[in-house]
Amino acid sequence: MPFITIDLFEGRTIEAKRELVKSITAETSRILACSPDSVHVRFNDVKREDWSTGGTLWSDKE
């Protein structure tokens, strides 16, 4: 049972998430030869103030 977690900045549309999970599910089940019903995808929407790269918060980069 593949369980895929995707961390991304909050603000993506539900339509974009639907499209992404359809693609990820299809490709995962194809490559791993498993049922699409066994593929789980979870989104973690993260505020830019809660993520940093190189010692700088993403909220400070804008």
C-alpha cells in the first residue's frame, strides 16, 4: 500500500490537487503494479512562515 505525502505551500486550488492526485495515483499504480485503490496521497499545506530554506523563512523571501 503506497502512502505518498506531499508538502507544499498552502493556497493551491482543489482542482490542482485533484489533477495531481489523479496523475500520481495512475503512475504509482502502473509502476508498482498495484490497484489505484491502494494508493494513498496526503497533502500537508504549509504556511510560508513555517518553512525555511538556507536559514530564511519563505515568508521573508517575498
